[in-house]
Amino acid sequence: MNKNRKQTHFGIDPQTRQIVLGKWRITLPQSPLLRILLGSLLVFCGFLGFLPVLGFWMIPLGLIVLSHDIPSVRRRRRRLAVWWARWRGRANSSNGS
């Protein structure tokens, strides 16, 4: 494992173009059109999550894929990540006292 590389637990690794979910890594297609199609399909199928094969987990995964190419989705994902980090920092600091 490369020690100089920042450890990411959730999001997209811009160097390898992979979705990182903990220890899992999923490679995205090279083509922006395929990435947008894949992300849209995941979000659409996620809304059908009440069906047996599909699940609601597909919505956030589709939004992560879409955030790679669509700036408005990327901004919202980053805003959520900053809020989450601040919230976790506040929760951890209050528990330690």
C-alpha cells in the first residue's frame, strides 16, 4: 500500500477514477456519457427500492457517480461531506469531555 496516498473512506478517488466505500473500490467507466448514464440508472432504480432486487442504497451510489461529472451534484456532495465532518467532530469532542 502506498503510504503517501491519502486514505479515503468514502467518495471518489480522482487519480484512479474509483468509487471508494470503506475497503471496497469500484472502477468507473472512462466515458463521461457512460458515467452519467450509470449514475442516472442507479438513482432511477433506487427509487424502485421497494422491489425485491433493487434497493434504496442505489440512490446515494448513483449520486456519487453523477458527482464526478455534474458540478451541481458535486457541490452538494462536498457540502454534505463538510457538514458530516463538522457534525462528527462536534459529536466526538462532546463525548470526550
